[in-house]
Amino acid sequence: MSKNAIVVTNINFDNIFKYTFPFFEKYSKKTGADLIIIDKKTININKEGYVNNRFENLQVGRYLQTYDRIFLLDCDVILKPECPDYFDTDPKNLYISRVDLYDDRRLELSVERVKLVQSQLGEIEGWAQSYFNSGVMMVSKEHIKLFDYNINKLTRITGKTRISNFYNWNARKLKYSLVDLGPKFNYFGSYELLAGIKKEEANILHYPGPKDTNSINFNSIVNDSNYYLGINKSII
């Protein structure tokens, strides 16, 4: 067993996962990390208007009892063939991508989300803006408390980005060292240019938001998966 693991949550997203799974498998072989798929609910938070399986990646906490480092990824992520080994980073840091720095609209949304989650879970002095998308995170054993949760607290959280709100709040509460790796680490794949970075320059493509058939995100995942599988057939 490896000391590192890639953990992906896929509960009822097989229509997406079939296009992204080959890239997780390839990255596992490339880095020597174990590949773990969370595909069963154990937390089961039922909140109207929010897909409750988004909280299920909190299960990662139990895997950090075994593994030293975990690359936590949403199932709607493509690790490009040239993606570097992010396990080869300082385990003292929690590696993320700050979306509040992407553009003015996301800055405004981030400020709103920071205010909202503090009103629901408690104020954190000095935190007003910095916000990351939790769909791509490199964590270590020393970050195990990031995944500690209280059901009553989780059910207080509202909004469209509840799990990200929780991780952002908890990381600051725990005073973790956050290192921003920029949009190359968590590039929104339906864009050709994001925060001054071209899509071809990114290492990791992520497709947050609606993914219904024929949506922009769904079509981008299908097209990008086919493209990158085509340029590197050994990935299959």
C-alpha cells in the first residue's frame, strides 16, 4: 500500500465519471498513489435544494488515519497527461486555488460566501475575502481535523457552495497554512481563458456547476476527455 492516495467522490455521477476516471487511474500509476473512490453515502445530510452527496467527501478524514497525503478531487475533474506530481510538495501546507482572484465576479461571490458562512458557523477575525474551490485540494495527515464535522453545524450552512464554504471556514478556524497554486491547479474547463491563463497551460481541468446532458460543462468534459485521451492513448 502506498503512503499517498487519490480520493474521488462519485455518487450518482456515472454519466460524468466514465469520462474522467481514466485520468485518475493514469495519475495513480504515474505517482504510485492508491486510487480510492467514495461511492457510498455515510453522512446523509438531507437539505432541500442541495445535493446531499456533496458532503460525502468528508469521509476523507478516516483515510487520513492510514495515508500521509491525499489528493482530494471531485469526480468532474480531468488531470491532464502532463500534470505534475503534486504529492511532491511540502506536507505542512494545504494546497488549493483561490477563486476570489480569478475575476471580479468571483471576488464578489467569494466575499458574499465568506460573510454567509461566518454568520452561520462563527466569525473568524481578519477573514473577509480569501476563498478557494474545494474540488481540488492536496491535504496531509496533519490536516485531518479539516474533515471533523458536526451534523448540526453542517445543516446550518446554506447556499450553492456549502461544502466549499465549510472547508474554507474550517481551514481558517484551524489556522492551516494555505498555499494558492493558482488557476493552473483548478482551471474551470469550460473557459478558454481564466485569470490570464490559457486552458492549454492548465494542469487540472475542473467543471463545477450544472452538468446536465448538453450543458456547456457536460459537453466540455466529453470533448476534453476525448481530446486528451487521443493525444495520449497510453492513458486508457
